[in-house]
Amino acid sequence: MIRVTRLDGTEYYINPHQIESIETHPDTTLIMLSGKKVIVREKPEQILQRIIEYRKLIGGFKNEE
């Protein structure tokens, strides 16, 4: 799970494997596989870095290197 912050300042965790795409216009919007949209304070680069760190933590890159 990765930590994200809603626009109202609420922090929570989401499953990065459920993120289908990330859009910026101008707020960062995570589009989930379910179709739900989550607007967060983090920049797309921050989200991507957290996903990479999470995947390293769980060993997600072992089959991808």
C-alpha cells in the first residue's frame, strides 16, 4: 500500500496495483481499475516513486530485472 493525501489533507493508503492511470489537470487524479477517481495532493512523480519503493519492498521487481 502507498500513502496518498486527499485535497482536504486526509492521509490514507491505496493499493498501487489497482491504479490504472494517473492524470494531471491541474490536480493529480488517480484512476482506479474500478473506474473510481481519487484526487490527491502529490505530484505524479511522487506517486510513481512511492510505487517503485513499494514494489522494491515486496520484491515486485525480481521478475522484471
